[in-house]
Amino acid sequence: MKKKEIANNPELFTEVRSLIEKSRQKVAVTVNTEISMLYWHVGKRINREILQDKRGEYGKQIVASLSQYLTHAYGRGWSKRQLHYCIKFAEVFTKEKFVHTLCSQLSWSHIRQIIAIDDQLQRDFYIEMCRIEKWSVRTLQNRINSMLFERTAISKKPDETIKQELALLRDEEKFNPDLVFRDPYFLDFLGLSDKFSEKDLESAILVELQKFIIEFGTDFAFLARQKRITIDYDDYYIDLLFYHRRLKSLVVI
């Protein structure tokens, strides 16, 4: 088919391109899942070998020897550090069904960040938020470093309540507002001095709107500035008006 014929039939080109892109995406997800599952199985097997001998020094020797052998056989990618990640992965997550689901949702780079978290509730929180908001690895790392979990309203609740809310999010996609709102918010990127007016803050937020929404949460959408509302014939102005897609609610600042 000539270029001119394609130009006269843009719908065909669009549909075929969409099929190709969807197929590529599926292949990428499948490859990512299989690679991460491989790392889990490797870690599980090494753990079993070490536990059978029950000697820490033996474990170190096994990892070093295996790393050397695998690097010789398959090239880079099987360093001692990588094998320790595999071991940690298998130690932190023991159920294969859960691991398979996790590997289909997050990349190996995400998982390495997750397994470094000692607290199980925090791990579960970051897994679900990363999945829901589709964080990049850098964003996930920034969220962990900025202690996002500790700043959310839900972290103040009993552990059992947090487990229930995360389970509802994971199994039924029910999103609790306590997972959204934080205290405090980190707005250093606005570049404001120690003293600033309400208008300065409002203007700075709009200038750095993309960064502000990243800190706020990716489900927030900006709607209006100085939105007028009338109550009992009196006019009031909302500084900033947002909409949260998952909560299906307006958020007023």
C-alpha cells in the first residue's frame, strides 16, 4: 500500500498501530514478570541451600561461588549484590501466587526498593500506592525517602485498620481518603522564602503545578483558581479547586 493510500485511510493506520503497541506492551509485561519470578525462584533456592547447612559463613561462600559461576556462564547481571537481592526477595515474600501478581504489576527495580522496607504494613502501603498511581522507580524512592506513609492520615490508625483498608484497596479498589491526605506536605520545590503571602503560595503552586500534583497525588486534577461561589447572596472565592478522580470528590484549598 502506497503512502498516498495510507493518507487516505488514517483509520486503518491508527488501528494497526494500536494493535502493535498493545502487543509490545503485553510482551514487555510478560518479560518483566518472568524475569522477576526468576529472581524470586533463584532466591528461594539459595535460601533452601543455606538453611540446610545452617551456617552463615557457608551462605557467604555459596553466594560468592554462585555469582562467579553465573557471571562466567551468562555474563553481567549475576553479581553477589544481585543474588542478595534475590535472597531478600524470597525471604520477604514467601507465597508464590502473591509474588506472581506483584511481578506482573511492578518492575524488578520497584521491587528492590520495596524489599528494603522492614515494616510489612509500610511495604503493603507502598506496593498498593505504587500500583494505583503508577509511580516511576524514582518517584517511589522519593516517596519512601520523604516518609510518605508516616505523613498519611491512615498511618495514625491501628495496624489492623490499616491492613483492612489496604486489603479493600487491593481486592476491591476501594480508596479511603485517609490514603490520600498527608500531614505535613513538603512544598520546598515552590522556592518560597520564610515569609510569604497567601497569594504568593497560590501563584507558586500554579507555576509548579506538575510538581505540586506529584506531591499531592497523581489522581488530583486542577480545576480552577479563585473560583467564585455564592452562599446566601454573598460571594466567596476558593483559592484553588481540585478534583480527585478516584475519590470522585472536589478538594478545596
